[in-house]
Amino acid sequence: MLKDRFSTYNSDKLIEIIELPDAYTNEAREIAEEILLERNLHPNSLDKLVKDFWYNYIKENFRHLLKTGERIQSKYLSQEELKPLFQRAYNRYKHRQELFESDLQLYWGAALENDVR
């Protein structure tokens, strides 16, 4: 039975099932919501779990989201609440690009220096 199996899942996994409607059936999402409600999480805890889920999702899929312009819809968060998560992911992406460019410059600098010798 789906409810028995989902009851063993942590709240993070239940949130994933609820928040990614294309990945799961309506029945699965309804059962996940029911179990999450039964757990009676404090609103602040639920908010943090949902924001952590979306930040990680955005971070992992950032290039795809930018490329496709896909718009995220959350059952728990408004578009205004999602914006700072995108901003954090963007800042992380930008920082990683800068580090990559620095590493690349160091690599080529070292390679050219070795060729000169």
C-alpha cells in the first residue's frame, strides 16, 4: 500500500513528491500531503524544508531552468518567495563560473610557462 510505504519516507521526500507534480501521480501527491499533515510540522519547519528543497532543486537544475525558461510552481511558496532562492542559486552559479575561469587562466598560464622553458 502506498500510504504504508510513504509513511516511512522523511519529510524531505514527501515534499519532493508534493512539489514535483509531473514526476508523481495525483494519488501519490495526495497521500504525501496527508502524511505530511499528520506529522503536524511546525509552520516554520515546513517552510524551511520547502525552501531547502526548492533551493537545492534550482541549484541542481539552474542551467536547464535558465535555458528553457521553465517556471516553477510551488504548492507552498509564492513566486515572491521563490525569487530569493533563484538569486542565491544565481550567485552560486556566478561564483562557480568565476572560480572556473580563474582556474582555467592559472592552468593556461602554467602550460604556457612550461612551453617557454
